[in-house]
Amino acid sequence: MQIQFDNEPLEKIAADALAVICFEAEEKTTATTAVAPSVSPDPAIAAQSGWLEELRETGEFTGKLYEMATLYRPEGVSAKRLVVVGGGKREKFTAVEARRIAGAVVRSLKPKGVRAIALALRENASAEEAAAVAEGAVLGDWEPDKYKSDPKKNEKQVETFTIAAAGGGGESLESAIRRGEIIAEAQNLTRDLVNEPANKLTPGLLAERAQQVCSEWGLQCEVLDSEAMEKLGMGALLGVAQGSVNPPFLIIMKYQPARQFGGDHLALVGKGVTFDTGGISIKPADGMEKMKYDMAGAAAAIGAMRAIAQLKPALPVTAYIPTVENMINGNAQRPGDIVTSLLGKTIEVLNTDAEGRLILADAITYAKRQGATHLLDAATLTGAIGIALGHYNMGAFTNQQDFLNRFLTVARTAGEKAWQLPMDEDYKEYLKSAFADLPNIGGRHGGSITAAWFLREFADPTPWIHLDIASTAWLEDGKPWMSKGPSGVAVRSFVQLALDWNHSGA
Ligand code: BES
Ligand code: ZN
Ligand code: ZN
């Protein structure tokens, strides 16, 4: 799908469908004025208002979010169809709604065989809103059907998605749209990777995919194999990997800007467990197939690095991606095993299913040794985060409040939700081992917080943010604007943080 920008009058746009946003009527008395699409005073569009009025009167179209009604062969308009799409309450409309509406328009028109879609921006729409529309369209177009062999599945494709800003826009809207397209394409790359089943994406194949991204977009790439990691002393990571015939890797993707401000260096660390059986502390069979998405943090880092390579912020960013398979062969790690991490701290592995923190511990230590001044990790780390926050917010943890405040601001700009959980020293009490420096699990309580504390033992004193994306990286049900399956969460926030680094108080 190609994203285009067009500032011709709306009636001149030659699309198969021209979508305009129409809000809920504000009050009964002003219903007639709310009927005309408020995106544009364009007379050709307003001329259809008789149709819209009727739709309103019958209650077929009320303007609720994602509601749609189609008029074929609209009068005086080049487009073959005019689609009114509900924008909800005008005063509540933000870039978040704009992003979703664009996705919903694509997802509703694509199965009807519509190939050229145009969506009119609201009058005086901000650059942020225009970028969000581009993102929504690209994200809405993505399907998790790669392995379906139906020969007809690709027959219905949207070829162009035109973002229309009648008479307005110019440079800033156009470049915002281009940025939105890049970021959403990167998010779709992340979703492609997460969607791969574990037999098609082993740690070695994930490393190959990362290498491809690097060579295509001009990033430096280094991949440490198990021999190199043994020499370094990454005992925590290697302990997890030893139960699989598929060897582990530490993938390093480096972006160095041509011009750099200051001495900051951001490390993105992503959990890359290509399959998590739980190991000897095995998971229940029911739902285990989902554990192919236990590399969503890794995939988010890879996607973000691609967008960063294209958008070129002034900040050096390096991704450190530990990737393993948590399997159960005769050499698998046992509960009670004690491993020595790269940092030198010993860890008693009380539960082999708490493997993510073990591989991240060594990756975080390595990132610090390589010169990272700020650490940001994303990991499908705990089931407990879904109990605490449900499917809507990533869990966010930090050892430096200012850094997290900045992150929460950019995440909001990027249209992603994160909610901070506490990191009081009290919780550290849950992490006690009689036999080693640390156990890899706390007790039954505060599971996401003890997992974060475990990571913090390796991150301190470097400013660090941990995102637990276990309950947000996979959409159980499709939404009008997005298919079910991998969400690509965290990519947009990662990229936005790098882009806004020097404006966000760093
Ligand atoms: N990969 C899982 C976490 C997870 C759960 C991701 C559900 C996505 C959906 C992680 O490795 C894990 O198994 N964590 C354990 C920790 C426990 C043993 C302390 C968990 O959450 O049950
Ligand atoms: Zn696990
Ligand atoms: Zn896991």
C-alpha cells in the first residue's frame, strides 16, 4: 500500500472511495449543522448533506466512532464512493482516534475490493494527526495470514491510501505523513517477526533477519555466538539456552548519527525468547502455542532500529537482543541450578520459566560495558502484568523518575499507553536466596515488580526503564482498526524517544 498526500479540493480526488470524518451531533438543536461533514466546508461534499441528514434521521449513522455509511456515485465528486466515518465526540477527537479511524477505513473497505482510498483530514489538522492517519492506514492493512495458502487471499489489496488536506498542508504535513509511514512500516516488520511460529524463527534465524535489516538500512551489526558469550562469561543467558539444540545469540544493531549532540547513548534491550516452554518448570499445554510471541521485545527493538536508521535522530542508539529458546532436552537447566552472570552475581534458578530476566541480565550488563548511558528494555516478562494492568497499558518501571517521565511523555505523543508500577526498596525483600546472591523469582506477590527488581540489580546505577509488554504485545481479538495477533507495541515509543531526545530535556 502506497501512502500519498494530496491537497487538491476534495471533489477532485479520483479515488475508489473518499472517506470523510463526521462527528456525533453535539445537541439536538444543532443537529443539522453537525450533519454536514465537518472536515471540510467544501461545497461538493456539503452538497450530499441531504443524504447525510436522512441517515441521521433514520439513525443509520449517528457519528459514533468507526461507524460507516457509503454513498455510491456522489454528486459532483470524482471519487466513486463517499464514505462517512464516525469520529465520535468532536471534543474528544485526538490523534489516537485519527489513527484508529484510518485503520478502520482500510479494514472495512479492503474486503470490498476497494483499491484506492482517500481520507480527508480535519480542517487545520496538526502534523501529529496527519502522521497518525498514515500510521493507522499502514497498521490497518497488516494481516497475520502469511501461512494461509488460499490463492485468493491477496486478490483484494489496497494500492493507494491518499491523505487529503484540501488546500492546506504543504511541507510539514507531508513530512509528518512520511514519518508516520516509516514508523508504521517498522511496526509491521515487528508484527511480521512476532507472527512467525517458533519452527520458522529460531534464534539463529532471528539474528539473520536482524542482519538483513542492518545491511538494508545501513546499520552496523554484530552477532555474538555461544562461544563468544562463554568467553565473556554470560552464564545466566547460556543457562537458559542449554536445553535447546538451537544455539543462542546476542544480536547487536548499531545506529551512529552523522552529527551527535552530547554524550548520551541509548541502548534498546529486547527479550528474544523464540519459544518459551517454561523449561523443566513446564508451562501448561493450554495456550502454550502463544509462547512464540515471547520474542516481542526483541522484535520491537529490531523494528525500532529500522525506523531509526531511516529517520536519523541525532542520538546514538544500539539494540542489544539476547535470543534463546527455552526448551527441555536432557541438558536443560534444572530448578536449583546456580549460574554466574556476566556481572559476577550468582543466581539460583528456582523456576526455569522465569528465563527472560536471566537473558536480559547479561544483555543489560553487556550494554553498560559497551558504553550505554541510558537503558530501555522491552520484554514479555510476566503473566502478572496482565493481572495488574489488563491488555491496555504496558507496565513501566524505572530507577530514575526523570527518565521515565520523559518516556511517558513521548509514549503519549506516539499514541502508546504505559503505566508506572512501584519500585520501592521494600519489594527487594522478596528476592532472597539462601544459596546464591539472587533467586530468579520472588514469591507469589507483586510478580511483575520482583521481575523488574531482578533486572534493576543489573541495570543500576545507569538510568533504566523496563517495559513489561506480556499483556500488550498480542491482541486476543481483532479491533475495527487492527487485526488480531501481534500488536507491535513499544516500537512507536522507542522511535519517538530517540527522535525527541534533545527536546525532552535530556
Ligand atoms: N514468557 C513468560 C511471560 C508471559 C506470560 C508472556 C504470558 C506472555 C504471556 C515468562 O517467561 C514467564 O513464564 N514468567 C513467569 C514468571 C514466574 C515463573 C515467576 C510467569 O509470569 O508466570
Ligand atoms: Zn517463562
Ligand atoms: Zn518467557
